[in-house]
Amino acid sequence: MTRLRLIAWCEASARQAFPDAVAREIEQFKLLSRDSVRRLLSAASMSRETDPAQFALWATVLVSVPPAMYAVHQLLNYSAMRYAPAFFVDLAIQADRMFFVLYGMLAAALLAAVMWEALLPDRTDQEIVGSLPVRARTLTAARLSAALIVVTMFSLPISLPAGIILAVAAPSHPALGFLPTVFAAHVIATMGGSLFVFAFLLIVRGTIAFCLGEHVSERLATVLQLVTVAALAEVFFFIPGVLPAMVTRMIFGDSSAIALPPVWFAALYSWLVGTPHSTLASTALLAPIACVSAMVLVIPVYLLPASILARRTLETERHQHAGVISTFARSAAVALPSSAVVRGILVFIVASLLRSRRHRLIVTGYAGLAAAIGTMSVMAGSIRETIALDSPGISILSLPLVLMFFVVLGLRAAFAVPTDVDANWSFRLAQPPVMAAIDATAIAIALVGMVPIAVAASAAAFFLGWGPYAAVSVGALDLLSATVLVECALAGWRKVPFTCAHMPDAESLKSRWLLYIVPLIVFAFVNAAIQRHALASTRAMFWYGGIAAVAIAILHLRRWLAVRRLMLQFDASPADAMATLSLSEALH
């Protein structure tokens, strides 16, 4: 609708004898900015077909809850520290301030990662708006303005609740500072850190797109999302050990600590509240300088090469090389003892996944959670001194299982998001059997996710000195476990991946993720304990394989009985939609 209004406005302006160029560009900028906000939210919610406002709202609430809960927890601790030694209280308060700054910066980095493809106008934007009398710099400036608006609206709910709680806690201990000052310092420091990180990543995005091209930029987005998701999940567990050490170095002016951006904004926080540490004044000065410099530098980085990037985007052919995994999938599809329909759908699934950065980012987000939980498991094993690299242990055996669990969930979530809904007409015209679509989906998950992880687990076991038998057995047990997991994950699935319309479900952000905690514990950690016993005995190994094979057969038969009379799904099913029995073929 906004683009239609822009077209109508451009046509009306063109009929004027001498239109005011500046006023016209300002009006275009306003219209494009509103549309760009929606584009960025759609990119963040991984859906271009529905209104992402509700999904974005609940995503923001989900990210803002942890710092607020942490602030409530520390509110009680501050009351108990009234008579504690001054240095201990100061160290604890400085570490808490560092946490809030660091959390806000990581959240902003994650937001930049999920919106990475929409931070600059893409080919679709250039083809639609570029044909109108709209300058490339206007479109790029609108996208930049929208990005800064989105990150501001995203950071405010993260900063304000915790700031209010800490301000209320200020009278409980003199070292916390004066109530209004604490609130202002918290918002300024945390918001400043978030805006600095986001603006810095915008600069990186624009520079790489201009100098190295979109392909390098896409790879950076994948790495960035993996790191930020893992870091956000782990930041709470690193507080007791890492943050106090950083704070101590910050107080004593250690050059290695001063080089870190979170230290700048934590020092600014303490300086605004009032601190006896004179060394923090010079460090605090770096925070506003860095934030203002990033905000100012991002404007020329975005606007100066706007016309060059627009022309390059339209003239450059799209590279759709699926890579080694796609070639492996094609070769495996030919060798599989399955029907031609299954092999064709399999090749379509793998090629579509590896050609779409948007879908790869979904899987990367889940892999980041797996990395965080796996790291915590290893750290817990190290604390308990139960890790022995030269023999199978629960902490080590659980690592590939955790990764498999989240990769299966990530691939299933990615498969539910369409690449192009209008292009599914070929599957609508000649619908394959539902069972063939599910078999192809299961094989694709195995080829893309399960087999590489199992092979890596076997290789790691061999290099750790477990022996050839244990190395091969670990990979085989992981594959059997993953097959059971895939059968469970595809219960109720009746789609060809990437062909069904997708509607973001805010309910999944509010409560559904809680349902995965118990399955994760059972599949990864309880299963790792069972695998350790199975590796110690050939008889236990056969029992493990037999039980897994029976479970796979039962789940496969149950799936066949459930879908044998159903048809493929191509339309989105809203969470609050009326339930139907789908008895009429006219509905399909």
C-alpha cells in the first residue's frame, strides 16, 4: 500500500511544471521510511506475507524479560549487602552494570544479524522503487532511518524496566547512587551501547557490501548470528567468573580491558552515577565519542555509494551455487532406493535451503542455542571434574546430541517458511503423495544435518583416542537416535518444504518453547548416559540398536496411518483458525 501511494505521488509530482525537488525527496523519504520499518520487521520475523507486528512485539518482550528478572533478583541482594565490605559491594554493583550493558549490546547485534539482508535495499526494492523517479540515496536513507528506529524501539523495552527496578533499589544501599540519577545513567549507558553496536554493524554491512560484495556479507551474517545467539544464552552463566574480572581490570585501568567497548559504557554508567574511581573518567569519555562517531560515520557509508550499489544490485546476476552438500544430496538421491518423486523433492529441498540465506539464518539461530547449551554442559562437567577426553563421558557424548536436537528443530522451522509462495503452483498442479513429501523431508534432514554431525562425532572420538570401534559406534548410535528424533519432529507434518504459506505464531514465543526442555534433557543428556553404558558392552549395544529400530518402525507406521488419506498443505493455518476435518477435496 505504501509503494502504491508512492507511485501515485510520483505521477502527480511529474505532472507539475517545476516541482520542489527538496520537498519531493522529503515526502518520498517519509513514505519509504514507513515501508522500510515493515520490511525490516518482516525480515526479522522471517515472513513477508503477513503482518509481523504481533510477532515482533512478543519477540521484544521475550528479549526484555531476562534483564528485568535479573534486576529483580539483584534488588533483593542489594538489601542484604547493607553491611558488607565496601569493596565487595562496589565490585558486585559494577559487575551488574557491566551485565546490563553487555546484554543490550548483544541483543542489538542479534537484531542486526536477523535483519541483515534488509539493512540495505535488495533487488526487489531496486526493481520496484528504482524504476520510479526516486533517487537511490533516498531509498537507502529511508532504510537507514528505519533501521535506527527499529533498534531504538527494540532497545527501550530492554533498558527501561531494568532501569526502573534499579532506581527503586537505589535507596537500599548508598553505593547504588541517587534514584533519578541511577535511572538516567542506566538508560543512557545501555541504550548508548546498543546504538553503538548496531551502528557499527551497519557500517560493517555497508562497507563489505561495497568493497567485497553480498556473498561475503551473507557469510558474515551467519557467523554473527551464531555468535550472538550463543553469547546471549551464555552471558548469565559467565557473570560469576568473567564480569568481576573485567570490572577489576576496568577499575585499575588495565589496557586490555579498556580496549573492550562494553567497558566504555559500563564506565560511563558508573561515572554518571558517581564513582570514587578516578580512572573511570577517561574510560567513560570513550563511550560517547564512540557512539557519536559511529552514528555520524554510518551516514556517508550508506549514502555515498547508494547509486553504485543500486546499479550493481540490478546488474549482477544472482549466484545460486548450492555447494558441496547439494552435490552430495544429488548423488545420494540417485543412489537411494526410493521413488523418483522422493528423489525429486529431496533435491528441491536441499537446493532451496542452501540457496536461501534467510532460511540458513533460521538454522544458524538454533545452532547458536546448541553451542551455548553444549558449552554450559562442558563447563559443568569441568567444574565437577567428570570430563575425561580419553574415554566416553556424558558431557562429551551429549555435545553431538544437543546439536542434533536443535538442528532438527531449526531445519523443521526453516522448512515451514516459504521461499516464494507464488512459485508453489507446480506442486499444487501435480501434488505428490503426502508420505513421499515426508520421506523426502526426513532424508533431507538426515543428509544436511544428521550425517555430517554423526561423522564429525566419530572423527572426534577417533582423534581423542577412543579407538576405531568406539568411534564408529558413537556415530552409529547418534544416527539411530537422530532418526527417532526426526520421526517425532515430523509428526503432523504434511507439507513440501518451502511451499506452504507461513504465518508467524506469537504463541510459540510466549510458551511453546517450554515444551522442548524435557525432550532436550531426555534426548541429549539421559541418552548420553545410556550411550556411555552401551559403549561399554556389545550386548548393551545390540539392545540399544534393537530398541531404536523398533521405535523407528512404530513411529513410521503410525505416521503412515495418520497421513495416508490426507492431502498436502499449501495455505497457512493461523493459531486461532477454526478447526476443520478437511473432508472435501474442493478445499485443496
